[in-house]
Amino acid sequence: MRGISDEELLELIRKGMDTAKVAAGDRRVTRKRLERFFDRLRAVIKAKAGKPPSPAPGGGVLIYTDGASRGNPGRAGIGVVICDRKQNVLEEISEYIGEATNNVAEYRALIRGVEKALEYCPKEVDIFCDSELLVKQLNGQYKVRAPSILPLHKEAKGLVAKLPKWKIRHIRREKNVLADALANKAIDTRSD
């Protein structure tokens, strides 16, 4: 008899859970919130299954970043996923960054992701972020007005300038599930 996979186990737990009972125990919990939680777990399990070896130096990489803040400002974390061109996960970063606004967390995630990607000596990098503000600021479409963001913007611009070729694109939150899960995991782990 073969063992049960992590994905199968997660699905059994989800199906067997009395969501109404869980929600009754804490009014902050809703069925929708539980489903989002299981979606994040499912994405993390899929991404961790069979991590491939690092790409050869000079290959292209994809960076998915997300920053999260519970309160604005509040407890904050960052999540970064670095993939090869075939979407194989090479690196995951989940770090608690202390008290910060959501915009600061988004910039910190981007900076951390580019720092890590530089270790691969990539020829080109595609960055994906669900913060439209950050993307438009980095692309020069919006000016940076917040004093707390100016030094982070400067640092981010300096880092991407070290990449031979790069572009950053805004993606919907649903397409950034793993980075989002990692950012929230950082906060959850620190909050325990």
C-alpha cells in the first residue's frame, strides 16, 4: 500500500473539518477565510514537491514577491519565491520584518528577492508583484512621495540596475498565492 501524499492528506483534513464549528469558536474565522488558508497550504505543498537543483549560472529567473502587514503599520512579513523559467521553485523566503506599513513590506520583499536572485547570476529576471503602486514606482510611472519609501525605492533601483536585463509586472493576488502565503507565514510564526 502506498503512503498518502501531503496534498491528499490536506484534502482529507479540509473535507473532515467542521468549518461551522471552527468559525463558532472564533468570530474572526469565516468559511471564506478557511478556504483561502487551505488554498495557500495547497500552493505551498505543490511548490515544495520535488525541488529541482539550482539553474546553471546565467539562466533566467522569475521572482514573485509579496509584503504583508497586519495593521498599517503593524506586524509585517515578506514572502519571496524564485523560480526557473519552467516555474520550478528554486528558493522560498519567509521573513518577519517587524513593525511596518504594507508598502514598506512590499519594497522589502522586492529588495530581498532581487538580492537573492543576483546569486544566480541571471541573464534576465522577470519580477512579479501584486502591489501596483510599487510596480508603477519602479517603472517610473509614479513618483515616490512617501519619505519612508524613498530610501527603499533608491535601494531597489540600485539592485535592479545590477541585473543585465529585468522587467517588473503587476499580477493579481490570486496569481501570487505562494509569496502571499510565505509573507503571512512569517507574521503567523512570529505572532505565536
